[in-house]
Amino acid sequence: MATQPAIADYPVRFEVMYPEGENRWMILIRWLLALPHLIVLYFLQIIASVLVFIAWFVLLITARYPSGMFNFVAGYLRWSLNVTVYSLFHNTYPPFSLNEDSYEPLLFQIDEQDHHNRLTVLLRLLFLIPHAIVLSLLQLVAFVVGFVMVLAVLVTGRYPRGMFDFLVGVGRWSARVNAYALLLTDRFPPFSMR
């Protein structure tokens, strides 16, 4: 219980609405329908990577993330999460947008900081090693759970709540780690799926 307040006030929020009444067969083709998004995201990822590289130097010098760069990188991360949520859970097609609150099934928000700690910016990759190890194992399990979930949805027409919660938890953890890796927040992500 002692860790709950630290998680509740963490500057990255990620929530996914539970899918009710979705067309069960759409789960088979949503990944195909997401291809236009994936193509756009490929190019946005290149731009975001360049911006994060530049922001790393700017943060070391000024301890401030330029607002336009922050908004673009946060928007890129949000867009990629919208597409992931669409592909796994919802039939509502995501917009081609970097804007917050543009996709109703997903709540993804990042609080912008006024001042960053230069030391955490400098050593960010080193700090991410424990998360990378745990998340890689969780994502392997999530792949198996996702496959079983697809079969369950095809048979029952409903998302098993435990599988849904597990996949959303892994997504939440991953979103926090990605925001930290992209220098969007200085707060070290909790080792938690809540």
C-alpha cells in the first residue's frame, strides 16, 4: 500500500476502456486496417528520434524540454498507443492525430515539467536497464496472453477481464518506461502494472 501514492501521482497516466459489445471478428483484421497508421508512425518515429536526440543536449544545457519538441514526442507516443489499443481492443478507428483526448477508448496524459534534472538525463539509458529486463519478460507473456485472448474473443465474443487487465497493465508499464526513455519525465517509472 505504501507504493500506491507514488503511482497515483505519477506524471504519466494510461487507462483503456473495457471493450463492450465489440464485433468479435474485427479482432482478426484490425491489424490490417491499422497499416496506414503504422506507415505514418514509421516516419513520425524517425522525426521523434531526432527530436529526442536534440532534446537530450538541450536538456543537459538548459534543463528544459522545448515545449514544441515535448508536444511532438508526447503526441507521437500517444498516437502509437492509440494504434496499439485499436489493434488489441477496440473497433473505433483511431484518428491520425498527435492531440491529447483524440481517441476516446484511451486516456494517455503526460504532465510537462518546468525543470529537468541534468544527471538523470545524462544517465537515463543506464537507469532503464532493470525495466528493460522485466518488460521484455512481461511482453513475452503478454504475447501469449494476447494470442489466447484473441481465441477467447472469437469463441465467446467477450474479452476475458483478467487478460484485458494484464495486457493493459503491461501497456501502462511500457508507456511509463517509454515516456521516461523519451525524456518526457524525470520521475523514475514504478515497477508496477497499476
